[in-house]
Amino acid sequence: MKKLSKSETEKQVKNFFDNINSKTAKEVRKIKKLAMSQNIPLKELRKKFCKKCFTPFGNSKIRIKNKMKIITCKNCGQISRWKLKKSI
């Protein structure tokens, strides 16, 4: 496998996350490892998959409570909590 430059890797990561709901956990794990090897921060993209089992949050329970977005993974039961931003 040929080595990719940082800009090529960023494009590949961005294209991957455009259609994440059709991806498997193994593919998500590989792309995250690729991004980490090039020191590319995932920022908002990391909110699109479970940090425990790496499955996309396409089929998950989402609740909003006390200015927090609570996402429960249907696959492993992991609970992710994200603070909601203030809107102006």
C-alpha cells in the first residue's frame, strides 16, 4: 500500500464520513487509525460513531435533556453525552 500525504488522507477521511451510515465498524476503525497515524483531528466527525464499538450512530437512541445530547448505542449500550451549543 502506498503512503498517502496528509492532504490526501484528509480528503479520504472526509469522503468516508460523507456516507457513514452504510459503513461497518471495521471500516470506521481503519479510517480512524489512518487519521491518527497522520495526526488528523476528527473534530465533529467523531460524533458520528460509537467510541466503544465503532458502529455508526444511524440506529441509536437520541435524547435531549438539560442542554445535553444523550446518544445511546443500540449495539453495545454505550452512552455518549455531548453539550449542545448555544444558538444566537
